[in-house]
Amino acid sequence: MTATPRYPAVRFRAEDLDAHPLALVGAVSSALRRAGAPPADVERYAADALSADYDHVLRTTMGWVTLS
């Protein structure tokens, strides 16, 4: 079962994403801001995503935006 991300209209193709965690979080944070996400949501996403290893970054990102 796949949960719907918080901002499903924000979409990224996995192959277009930089494998560096800071670059990925930066790109997703920018996209969330452009989509009108409140600053608190963007901060919450970034803090959670960067709180552990790269796998956690990906899992967290999938909970916030659509990765294909």
C-alpha cells in the first residue's frame, strides 16, 4: 500500500534528481515553496529529511512529493 504524499502535485522523476542529499532536499524545498507550501512545512520537510542517512532522505521525500 502506497500512501499519498502531502504535496502530490509536486513531481520529480527519480533519474532527474541529484544523488547528493543536500541537492535533493534543496530542489524539493524549492519546489514546495513554488507550490505554495507554508514555510513551516518546507522547514519540517528539510529538517526531517536531513536527520538521518540517504535512504531516510528518499523515504521522507516520497512522503512529501511524488517521485516517479
